[in-house]
Amino acid sequence: MEPIKALVLKRNEERRLRAGHLWIFSNEVDTQASPLTAFQPGERTDVVDSRGKALGTVLVNPHSLICARLISRRPGCDPSVAWFRRRLDAALALRQRAVDGDCYRLVHGEADGLPGLIVDRFGDVLVGQLNTAGMDRLRSRIEEALMERLSPTGILWRNDSRVRELEGLAREVVSGPGRIPDRIEVREAGLRFGLELAGGQKTGWYFDQQANRARVAPLLGRCERVLDLYSYHGAWGLVAAANGARQVECIDSSAPAIAAVQANAEANGLSDRVSALQGDAEKIMDACLAEKRRFDAVIVDPPAFAPRARDVKPALKAYRRLNEKAMRLVEPGGLLISMSCSAHVQEDRYEAILLQAARHIDRELQVLMRLEQGPDHPVHPAIAETRYLKGRAVRVLPSF
């Protein structure tokens, strides 16, 4: 996998890289000096500025808007098995320091210096995503490094993310080395959650919310009635019930997710407090409003509404509509836990949407907590998109 002729940037287009960013867009490349068509998807090469000064090593994909991603600020870097092992050692050191137990996100893409690679650890089982052509091409080296460093019983690749289509890659679920059990168990906040890794959402569990659930749990536990929308396997709802909430309703459009909520509630002795209903979250909210039902806390944790930058405008409208309905369902003085995992929706805009929603329905808000991804999902300071998870725990009040 020897480098070919370097990728050459146009004049002054190296500024973002020098400032710390890792991405190169196709319109930043001098295609006269280095035609993108000369590169194969996932190919390694050096990147240089318009004067020929080396900027580092990149993995190229001529078919993607982000046509190259920096893997090293040294030219001629070979992402060998040993190189991946060193990156994994650095990633593992953070998780061992910041997270209790052996269930967490082990590799978080750009923030861990491995653009396009996601790996979640479930004890002895690893579940990952290869979201770029470069990482997909290096899969065998990544697997070897993971096996050497962690000795997992098995690796599963949940390569079914939509972002792979932007890279010209097929969406698929494939097994790596070892054996993957049909079901595993995750423990969080003293609770047990059963998972089917091959059929769940994304890599199987939302580790990014663990710290948020722990922070908000005491508030939710003092609520009598809690509505958990987009509940998936019921982590928010079960944490609320385990901390004292007496009536928790979990809503999800997925039948398997609802079955998982019910099974998890039973496994944790919370079936008398937790119920689950399959259906569209907004339609169920509309029905609750029509019936004049109210809750002491409403949790809104939907999937990403803006997977691409061009989706931001309709996403903001959807977030406002959704949160308006949720605020109407909250008893005066009650809680709204509102989350967004859309990387292209920035935090300040999201808070502004919550305020607009409140004012439109004549409500006042008190922000109690700013919520974000946990420390096993570190943020790259030069790449705003890596700070993808944002939210607020707010108290909803009538107008003064």
C-alpha cells in the first residue's frame, strides 16, 4: 500500500489542516496537479500544500465530498497493525481512566485519531463500524490489532450506517474473527439490559447517554409519571423507575425495541412501574394532549433529524414541533429532557429552538443541566461535528 503521487491542495486551502482539522473537501484539491480520479477509494498518500510542503498522510476517497482524511501529520505514515495498536492503546487508556467497567465506546473516529472507525466494547465482544473507504480497506489490519490488544471472543461489523453510502460503500452486517453470541447483557446504573447485537440499532447500545442518565436520574426519580419517547430498549425509563418514578411509559416505533423494554423491565423487577407501547411518538403525544394527560417528566431522545448539512433547516422545524408538544405534556414545574444527536445541529441553535418552542406556547424554561456525550465519546476541538450529542434538562413553567 505504497503512496502514489501526493494529493495537492489549492493555494491557502491548507489553513484548516494547519489549524487542527482532519478533513479535506474535493473543492480544496488542485485537480490539475493531482486528479482525484488517479486515486482508488481508500488509498493512502501524502498531502501537500500548493508550494509542495508536506502536511501529512491521508486516506483518499475520490467519490466522497470529504475526499481525504488525515491520519497523521507526518508524511509517509504507514497504518500498519503496530500503528493501529498504538492508537488503540491511547484510546483504551482514556476509557480505563474515565469509565467504570468494560462496556463503553472504545474508538470514536476522528477524536481518537482514527477517522471513520467506530468500535464499541461489550466486555469480551466488540461491535464496530467502518464508515469510510479508507478504514474499510484496512479492515484486516484493524481486526488484527484489536485481537492482539483486547483478545475479544468476537468482532461484529455493523456496517449498515447511511454514511457508508456517501462513501460509495455497501451497507451490510458482517462478522469478523471469533464468535458473536446471539444475545449479550449490558449493565448500567445497577440495571441489566439484554441486547441482540446483530439486529439492534447502530452498534447496539447508546453509551453516549450513560453519563447523562446518571446525572438526571435523581431528578427523574422524584417524578410520579414519566413519558420516555423514542425509548429504544428503555434505558431512560428504567433508570427513572429504578430511582423512584412510579409510572413510566416507554414509546418506540419498533416492535423488537418494545419487546426489549418489557423484557428488561421484568429482568430488573420493574414491570409494575414500566409499561411499553409501540407507535409513532408524535401521534401518541397528540393522543395524550387530546386526552388532557400530563406527565411530571417527558424525555425526548429521537434519532438524528439532520444526517446531512442540507437537512438542518427541516430538522430544526421538526425539533421545535416535537418539543412544543412535549412541553405541553409537562405538568407546570415538571421536567423536559430534550436531546439531539444531529451532528450538523449546533448546540446554540438547539437551545434557541427550545426557547422558541417555549415562547410559542407561552411557557418559561429554567435550564437545570446541559447534557452532552460522555467521556468515552471525546470531542475533536477542531471538528464541530464530533460534538454531535447535545441536550438540556429544563423545568417547564407557565408564563410569569
